[in-house]
Amino acid sequence: MAEDQADQIQDAGEGRGAAQSLDTDSFASQSDLDRATTEILDVGQSLFSQAEVLWTSILRPWTGYQILILIGLFVGAHLLRAVLGPRIRQWMATREGWPTWRMRILVVVHQRLRAIFFVALVWCVVLVMREVTWPSRSYFLSIAGTLAAAWLSVVFVTRLIRSQFLRKMVRYGAWIYVTLYILGVLDEAVSILDAAALEFGAFRISLLMLVQGAVIIGVLFAAARFVTQSTSSRIQSNEDISPSMRVLIIKVVQVVFYALAFFMGVRAIGIDLTGLAVLSGAIGVGLGFGLQKVVSNLVSGVIILLDKSIKPGDVISLGETFGWIQTLGARYASVVTRDGKEYLIPNEDLITGQVVNWSHSNEFVRLDIYFGTAYQDDPHVVRQLAIDAASDVERVLDHKPPVCHIVGFGDSSVDYILRFWIEDPTGGLTNIRGKVYLALWDAFKEHDISIPFPQREVRMLGEAQDSSLKQHK
């Protein structure tokens, strides 16, 4: 009995401890929520007071005059754009020898002529009004000019970002930032974004952290894209590096710079990645089993680039596919055929399958043509005519002259083989064979060389029996 009472007392104590712990956690979460709500209310009250002051200043007479002046300046900028825009466009059309980067700058400037004229007109009016009247009477004009100049600068700077989606994100974020900064409410906006947060134990994430992460990662990715493209153009122009090694170096540079941009961006916003090590390992094992083919193609692509067996520009045959390699990707190779079809062949097929590379060690390709002539034609003359006819075709090489040999005596013809070399397999193989056949046809027709064909005599059974009966009679 005493032991049962002791167990009941212990269970009751543990229940009270759990309840106290639950109450403590709920109290902590409630206090955090109250604190965040209080911060948001304080910031909102500060913003309301500033808005009240702004509204009071707007009701002043000179504020209305400044708004009318701004409207007039915008109309003037629009008229200047309508008058000077076509003339500037015609002047740009005459700049034929200018570099591409300079012409791109002119195009961007031409697209923003209205904004440029508006900023120039606003600041000219502000400078004049500061000389002839009180500075307070040009206060809103100066704010509008500062905002317009800042927005225009953001537009020009973000034009360096090639990705349209990333460019819009950075541009809108920068517009919001400079607007809040110029209006003097940046600290209040930061406080509101930081107060709106979620906490999971020691991990805390807020809207401010998300915004900062998007901006930082976006800028770092834009910088990584710019660096990788500059590096890629220099590597592609280096003739001392083989085409396959160029592709491999470019892929490695892209992976390294984009990975650095991602990890630097994540670390910059305060996220600790050490806790994700075990989770990433488990995810890696799962992806390894689920994406075997993808991983196999990736590894095969690296092997192809390292052993230089296939490189961009090579002419290959894989099964029924014949064409030249346009690009080597991380997962597949793009092969373009003569009829304009583009086949995306997985890298694993290029490793495990039998591939004919017509231009692996050099560009020289030998082609064979079979033909036959009648027995009454001199073989020596036929061979010489075939060699001369093939030599006159445009793409047939002279320093590797054609040869012609007898390969057999057929039922109705003497069989020959004509061999010739070309050095541009990307120009096609069927078309050059067709041209050589036409040259042979013309040469044989000119010298009365006949090309025989099998002849058969057909007799009907009924006619054969009638003829035999007539002979017996």
C-alpha cells in the first residue's frame, strides 16, 4: 500500500512538472507574440504621425503648385521625347562602325529618353526656384527629382542582369529600397519586417531575412552569371585548348561560381548549414537510387569530356543517326542531322554504344562506290575514266587521289570499286556520292562505256508444249 501511494505521488509530481513546462513554453510563445505585436503597433504609430505631418504639408498652397509643375514637366518631357526621339534614332542608325556594347547603351538610353528629360527638367526647375524663392517651396520638387533620378539609375544598373526574371526582382526591390530611404521611413519598414517572424526553437526567420536573402542571392547569382559568361567567352576563344576541355572547364567554372554564390548568400542571411549535413546526406542517398540514369549520364558526360573521344563539331554515326555534334551538355549531346533534325542523345549511350566518329583524329573520310561495266569494255580504260571523273568533283581531295580496282567478275558485268577522300564530312556524304555517280555517268556516256543489267528470257509453259507438238508432227 505504501509503495502504491509513493507511485501515485511521483506520477502526480511528474504531471505537475509537465504542466509547468507546458505553461512555461506557452507563456514564452505568448510573450514573443505580444512583443512582436507591440513593436508593430509602435512602428505603425510612428508611421501614422509621419503621414499626418506629410498630409499637413500637402495641404499647403505651394504644395499644389509644385504638383502642377511636376505634371507640366512630365508633359514637357513627353513632348521632347516625341520630337527628339526619331532624330536620335536616325543618328543611331548611321553609327555602323561602333562596338556592340556602345550601341546597346545607346538603345537603353533611347528607351528611357522621357525619364531622362523629366529628371533634367525637374532639377533645372529646382535649381532656379532655390535661387529665386524659399527652399521650402521646392521641397516636393526636389524629392520627386531625387526619386526619379534614383529609379532611373536602378534601371540602368539592372540592365547588366541578363536573366529577365532576376532583373525584375532586383529592380523592384531596389526601387522599394531607394523610395523608403529617400522618404525617410526605411528604419520603420525594417522594424516591421523584422517583427513579422516565425521561431522554431533556436531558429528564427523573418520577412526581413527573406527579403535580404532574395536580394543578396539575386545579386550574387547575377555576379556569378557575369563572371562565368566572361570566363566562358575567353575560354571559347582560346585555340590552345581542345573543344572538349573547353566544355569541361566551362561546366566546372559554372558549378563552382553558382555554388559559391548560393552558400555565400545563405551564410550572409544567417542560416547555419551545419545542421543540414545529415539531412543532405540522406537526401543524397535517396537521389542516388532514384536518379541512377541521370547520375550515369552526368558521369558519362564528364568521361567523354576527359577522354576527348567526342567533341563539339565531330561527325558521328550512332545507329541510324548521322550528323555532327552541336553541343555537349551535362546530360545529353545534341546531334544535328543533314535534314535539320536535332537528336538529344544521352551521354550514357555514347559511352556504352558503338559510335562511329568520322572526325575523331582527323577530318579525312574515305568513301567507296561500287559499279559495273560490260565485258566488252576495256577495264584499263574504265578505271582511268572513273579516276578522272571522281577527281573533277569539287570536294574530292587531290593530294589523296582516287583509286579504282576490279573486285570481281559478275554474271553480267565486271565489278569495280572507286575510292576517294574528302575532308569535310559535315558537308554531307550522300550528296558527294551522288555527284561522283553523276560524273561517272557522264564520263561513261561520253566514251560509250555501257553499264549492263541482268537480262532474263521468259517462256510460257503453254507455248512450249505447243511448239514441241508441232515438231513431233
